[in-house]
Amino acid sequence: MTLRREFCQKYGPQLLPGTDRFVILGVSLKGGMVPKADGEIDGATLHVRDTTWGAVAGMTSHPCCEEVEKYLQWKTKNSKPK
């Protein structure tokens, strides 16, 4: 997450001129990967958000929702709890 934030801050405005919004999204099984934060980068906003794979899989309007749901089932079955 630190590298993503640094990329957005150091290179985002140079590589993507005219972009007014950058988003870093942490996706994990249980959530709580990153705290919600907002900031500014050379006139653009940086949003950091957190979500779960369950929330992503629950987006039934997405054209690949069935694939994501299958991935989540596979990941849950094959992941070793820490």
C-alpha cells in the first residue's frame, strides 16, 4: 500500500496529467487492511479505501460477478488462516 501511495504522489500527476482523482483500494478477506484517508496531490485528490472480497463478489451488476464469486469460494477454501 505504501508503494501505491508513493507512486500516486510521485508519478501519478506526471504520467496521468489531467487526472483529478486517484484511488487506492485495499481488498482482503476480512477487511481492515487500510484506514480510510483522503489527501491532495498536485491539485488532484487521493482516496484510500478498504473493502472485502465478499463486498466485491456481491456486486451483482458487474459483468464478471460470477467469476469473482467463484474466485472468492476458491480463495476461502484454499487459504490458510493466520
